[in-house]
Amino acid sequence: MTFDLVDFLVPVGVALAFLCLCWLYALGVRGGRPLTSFMRRTLIYGPLFVLGLGYLMMFAGNLHWPRTVLFVLIALWGAVVVLLAWWRYRRTSL
């Protein structure tokens, strides 16, 4: 069980690629017009979820965790990201 620098850089690269693809898709949907506030927020939380997912998969693979634990942790990470988004939305709307 060793962690290399590549193990930490691959999830970042995947999250950046996901961000770029989502941004290009959103621009295509809007026809070049500025993105809505919902789209901009989605461009923040989507790659954040993908980044956390990549790190969870890296740790689960290197530490030989069972797949059921990995699926539970992914669900918990998704819940944390959703709660963070909801909290920030409620904070700005009040």
C-alpha cells in the first residue's frame, strides 16, 4: 500500500476534464450567452463531487476496502456535497 504522486494527480485531472466538458456543454446549450446562476453553481459542485469520488476510489483501491463500504462512502460524499450546496443557497437567499 503506497501512494504515488500520480495517485493524487489523476483525480484532479479527471475533475478538471469534467469541468471543461460541462462548461463547453453549458455554453453550447446557452448558445454562447452567459450562463445562468444555476449553471454556474452546478459547474462548481459537479467537479467537486467528481474530485471526492476519485479520491475515495483511490483510497478504497489502495486500502483494499470492500465495495459495499465504497458505495456507502460515495453516497455519503454525495450527501455532503448536496448539503453544502443547499446550505450556501439558503445562506444567500435569506
